[in-house]
Amino acid sequence: MTALALDRYHSQLDRAQVRQASGVVLRVVGLAVVASGPAAPVGDTVSVHTRGGQRTAVVTGFREGEIILQPLGAVDGIRPGDRVIAGHGPLEIPVGPGLIGRVIDAIGNPIDGKGPIPGSARRSIQAEPPPAMSRRPIRTIMETGLRVVDGLFTVGRGQRMGIFAGSGVGKSTLLGEMAKHAQAAVNVIALVGERGREVGEFIEKALGPAGVARSVVIVATGDRPAVERLAAAYAAHAIAEHFRDAGLDVMLMMDSVTRLCQAQREIGLAAGEPSVTRGFPPSAFAILPRLLERSGTCGGAGSITAFYSVLIEGDDENDPVGDAVRAILDGHLFLSRRLAGLSIYPAIDPTLSVSRLLVDLASPEEYRLAMRAREMWSEYERVRDLVEVGAYRAGADPKVDKAIAAHPQLLDWIRQSIGAASDRQTSIAQLQQIVGAA
């Protein structure tokens, strides 16, 4: 065929109108939009064309030939008959070194007033966890700068830890201190469902300039739609994966998994799911392993060390969300309201917290020291009520006597001033003096 003939076909293609898969809005049910099409898969984006302009929504389900959408924004202004046009796959987020030191929303728009993000590529927020056999064993310690964490629970690069706490016991402060002092190349921090007032306070006070300078902060406050709060968590993992793939050791922090599950509850109930556990539908628990397993190690040189906070109801350590998260992660730190009431910061309870990699990361001597310190704490807790009322008789149990003598020093060792960091070897040496002297 001659070039002249091909030119004729090219000119016809230039004039041809591209057909787009589309549908129309049928109704709005609560926070969900029900449309006749397009036939897009769950997780894809679509455009809803209203009188006020174009709106982006995410496909969250199907029912009897209709699709269920969750707009990124309020449903106000959407009416029956508005056209719905298929998008171009799942939401994407900007990635790259230009994000470091910035605060963005769930879809990647900067909200810190510092202008556009320079030189960023884009990456889908959806991804599969690394294959199980491709994960490198965790053999390297990551120091957090917190004595009680480094001395008793020893976290490794690529480990995933939970922070279990009720409201107001210091989990945000704990995350901020780790972001400032942990030995990571970059921090990725997702604030999911936080109060608007607390976001600014966390960035200015808990993180501070030093923490912000080495962090990417993704924010979706509690007033944002459920699909946007969900997207913030997925976006944070996508950004962390980008830095991990570049060979960096990343620390990922998300506050909180509970509010992530609450967002999925809103989406699931709107899509017609039944509620099964304390009002949560099955999907609220099904998304947890797919998301939390994305952190950790992979085949490359980088790693994602993750801390996920869980806001437990009524300080109940068997809260259903906490129980599901505990089964997935490599350990957890339980913050005690009693210790917080005694002005002990961080209020980590040694008896209710655990690291599943302590035995692999710590030396045999360090492991025995940590176990001995926890045993002494447990012995004191067993007789604490008797000691406080003066009913315990000294000499009744030598092990308890040693625990009572060492307890004030253990409390002082756990207590750490905000802004003060301690290296791991110094922390262990101090613990050795306390336990060895008892």
C-alpha cells in the first residue's frame, strides 16, 4: 500500500470521534451514587458531569445491573440524568523526591501552601503485596530513639508494628518522636480520619521542622468522604513503595487503622454489605491483609518499616479491629492509660506489648535482659494492689522483693522526655544496671 493511501486513513482517524463507555446517574442513596454505567471494574475512577462541572468518583460495587459510586467530595449538586464517563483506571498519586517535606491530600494535591510538587511521576495507589518468597529476612535493627522500644522490643528494618491505644494516651506524640529520631531515610505519614485541628498540631508540634523535613504527610481528615479517607491509606503505601523500590529504608506510619476500617464500613454498607462484627461489614476486615502486607521487605535493597496505630474502643485489647491487626503484624506496642495518668511517656505497657522478631534481632544476652525486665515488671503488677495498700510483707517472695525494689528505676527508664533521643546501646546498658542491681 502506498504512503498516499495510508495518509488517507490517517486523516480519517484524526476526524473520527472516540466512543466512550458511559452511563447516567439514576439516584443518590445516602453518600453513594447509583448509575446505569459504565461497566468499569471496582476501584476504577469515573467522571460525573454535573451542571457545576466534572466530578471524580470511584466504583465501589454493583447491584442488579447498576454500578455504585463514591464521589471524591460531597454528593451535593449531583442529579438524575448526569452523565457518567469511564476514567483511566485506579487513582494515581504523584511520587518522587519532590514530595519530601510536603503535605498533600489523598489524591496528591499539595495543601501546605508551598506550590506545585516539582518533577513528580505518577503511580497507581493500588498494588499487590510482594510475593511471600521474594521477601528478604529481617536481620537489621532500626533504632527508634525510644529506650523502651529499642531495649525491650527491638524493631527491625522491614518489620510491621501496631500501636494500640485508647484516645488521649499519646500515640500521636509517639509517632512524631519516632519520625524525628528513627534511623530511616524518609518517613511517609498517613493521617486518616483525623480531626482538622489535630493535623496542624501534629505537624507543628509532634513532628516539628526536623520531622517535616524528612517526611511526606498524606492527610484525609474525618470530614472528607469515606473513599478519600481510604485512598489516603493506599496512597501512603504507594509512595512508600516508590521510595523502597529506589533502595531506601522507609518508615511508614498510619494513624489510624480503626478510622480506615470505619471508612470502609461506610462504603460497604452503602454498597449493600451486611454488618457482621460491631457494625463492620466483612470488607472492613478483608482489606486489612491486602493493605498491611504491602509494607515490609521485598527482593530489592529497600525496606518499609511500618507503624500502624489502632484506636481501640474502651481500652479493650481485644477490640475487633485491634484483634484483626494483631494477627497480621509482627508485633504491637500497647499504650496504657494508667501509665499515661502517672505522666509516664511513652506509656508503653511492657507486659501487653510484644515484638515477634526480638529473638531474631537481639543478641542472646540482650534477649535475656529484655525477658528479665519484663518478668520483673509482671511480678510487680501481680502484687501492685497489695503494695499500694501496704499489705505486702517484705521477704514473702524474693522475686517479688527484687521487682518492688527495681520498679521505680524501671519507671524512670521508660519515662523519656519529648525531644530527647537515646541510642540503643546506651539504653541497654542502663537497663542492665537496673536489672542486674535488683
